[in-house]
Amino acid sequence: MSNWIDVAAIDDFKYGTCRVVKTDDACIAIFNIDGRYYAIDNLCSHEEAELSTGKLERDEIICPLHGAHFSLITGEALTAPAYENLRIYPVRVNNGWLEVDTELQWDVA
């Protein structure tokens, strides 16, 4: 089952920015990296800091609290002190809007 939620109009979602979607079950950070969109859990798996306020470095987000790096593509924890991966979520463009599926998520194998 899918639950697609509107995130932003594509024209209003600038490169290098992030939007956050909160549902009853998840808090998801969606990033626009050069017109490619990535959606991951917004909370760091190490200390639950909000990754949406972290620094972007290529296709990685750096946790603002302790500096752990996560892949925006796979959700993989790339550096200590984080060892637990993040869930990633499907995104799509539909009629000029970016949407995220808050029901379907993938864990890194």
C-alpha cells in the first residue's frame, strides 16, 4: 500500500534545500541535490538529532550533533559515531509536485 504526500511544488523546492514531512509514524527529510530528490529518516540513528539541519556534502548529510555521515542514496551510516542505518523512502514528481511515500520504506541490507 502507498501513501503519497505532497512535499512541495517543484518550482519552489530549490537545489541544495531540504523539506521535512511529519506523519503519525515518521519524520522524513527530503533533499533536493541538483534536481535529484532523496528522502530519509530525519532523526540521526545515533542521538536523534534532526538531520534536516545538518550540512550537505555531495550525496551525504552530516549530523549537526556529532558529525556522523549518512548516504542520502542508501541511508547507510558511513562514519562513527552512528552505526545504525536510516530508512529511505520513495519520491516522485507528479503534475509538478514532489511527493514522498510515507508508507513504503526500505532498510539498508
